[in-house]
Amino acid sequence: MQQTGITIFPQFFSWPTLFIIVGAAFLGQGYSAREYEAILPGVILTGFGLHFHLAGHASFWPADTSGMLILILSIGIFLRFLKTKTGLFQAIVFFLLAFLLLFNAKITGYFGVLQSGISFIWKFWPALIIVIGVYFLLKKKK
């Protein structure tokens, strides 16, 4: 299309489109020919292509590239697991890592609340130990 001068979709004359085409071929081979090891590269290539297309054109798409790429890898490993029954642990680990990278700002905010709670406990831990000691002194033995 590029050589013939057809300019219907000029934004699709890029390497992410090539990733999507090759990834779709891998997925087709993986599912139709039952070569399940082709599922992982198919999902990775298709997912990376879609990610790079959407990251540049869609405002709702997350801009954090590292978290999205690890999430795509996790999805690929999980889809391969559904057919081969191997790799569930790796899929879960990569999913948790992607979750942490994608929602880093919110998680850091929660740790701020946790940190303030720990600083409160750290300030008053001697009083807490005294209260626990008094409890054990006054507790009746059974």
C-alpha cells in the first residue's frame, strides 16, 4: 500500500503494524495447528504492536510502557498455560510485577499511610510494652 501511494491509513505504515501481523500469524499457527509454544510469541508481538499503536493515539491507554509490556508477557504466559499446563507460577509473578508497576503511585500512597501508622507505633512502643506487661501481671492464672 505504501509503494502504490494509497494513503487511506498512513498511521498503519509502521513497525507496530508489522508486529501485529506477525503476532497474529503466530497466534493462528499456535491455535489452529496445535503448536501451543507459538502462543507466547504471538501474544507478545500482537500485544506490543497494539500497545505501541494505542499508546500514541488513545488517551485512555496507560503511558507506563514497562508495566504494560510485563502485563502483556504475563497474559501470553497464562494463555500458553491454558493449553500446556506449564508456567502458571511465572504468569502470576509477572502479573503481580506488572500490577505494581502500573499502579505504583497509588501503592506508594498506601505505603505513606502505613508509614505514618508505623511511626505512631514506633513513638509509643514502650508504653505498649508496659501495658502488655501490666496485663500479664494482673491476669489470673488458670
